[in-house]
Amino acid sequence: MTKTIVITGTSRGIGFELVKLFAAEGHTVFALSRNDKPVKGLNLDNVFTFSCDLNKASEVSEVAASIKSQVESVDVLINNAGQFLKQEFKDTKMEDVKSVYETNVFSVFDLTHKLLPLMKESTHVVTISSMGGVQGSMKFPGLAAYSSSKAAVITLTELLAEEYKENGPSFNVLALGAVQTEMLEEAFPGLEAPISALDMAEYIKDFSENGQRFYNGKLLQVSSSTP
């Protein structure tokens, strides 16, 4: 049975791999990213791309309206888009902090809210967080804005699951450890992660399709190493 999948942050890394995995099984995929060229270059008939700045509510509204005009429901929403910032706290500018929160927190809130009318009891909303946002986990200097934003979506997930626990949809959050992506290279130059973007995408895909049978409102730490 084909499903309708919405994924953000699809221009590279895990998001890009997720698009390919879902499309290969014939699912209808809506891929959202500032840069839609990589996914467009795949030339996949069942993938619809949107060049969308998730920090702009007007663009999110346009995308949501377009999705609503094409499908009756959404089976999976994967909030994968993330903005990284590594700066010493004393040097951090508030406009940079606000931009990180716009992408990592507010856009998750906004897109989920706007697609809610398309969600069913069986719909699964999966938000991608980071081990850095998990209370009690190892923390790293310079990640005050990024890691705190990733902590925010963990609590948001718990709250939404509680609010919709009677009739769905289901909400879960995955806190990822080190994955070999461009963002990891930015955060920890030279670090070689034990997990590739494709490996993690395969895990997330399976979890997004089946995890709601076993979890709701839960944080799952998906990490084989530290960081």
C-alpha cells in the first residue's frame, strides 16, 4: 500500500537518502528544502519538490496548501530540517540564535500545525533531534543555540502526543548521535562517525512507518557513540 510522505531538509544527508528510499517503494513523497535541485535531479515521478524556506510562514502555508490540493491525507511527516550553529556563547548574536530556533523549533511547530487537517489516527509525525538536546547527555561548548533548540522539540513532541493521544496522530522524536553528514563535519571536523547517512535514513524510514505501533510521545536515543 502506497503512502504519502512529507520530509523536510531533503537537499543533502539523511533527508536526501530518505526521499530515495521512500520513492523506491512507490510512495508519494513531498520533499521540502531551501535547495530543491538535488532532489529534482533525481527525476522521480512520485516525488514532488518544493523550494521552501521553512523560516517563512508564508512559504510554509503555500506548501501546505499545495499538498492539500494533491492528496487527501498524510501518512508520515518527518521533521528533518535543521540549522547548525557553533559559536562561543560570548560571541553569539541573537539574530543567529533566532534563526536557529526558526528552523529547528518554530518550523516544526508551523508545518505540523498546517498539515494537521490531513493527518489521520494512524499518521506518524517523527521529529529529528540530537543527542545534544537530551537532558543529562554529554554537552559541547559552542552549541548553546543548536542543542537547546533540539531540546525544545523533544518537549514539544511529548506535549503534542499527550494532546492527540485519543484519536491520533502519533508523535515521536529521535535524538541522533554521530552520523557521517555534512553537518557533523561542521560540528566536529575530522570526526569519522560509525553510521552513514544512508544507514540512519534506513532506520528512520522503518521507524516512521512502524514505530507508532509501539511508541507515542517518546524520545528514542539513536546513538552508538558519543558525541
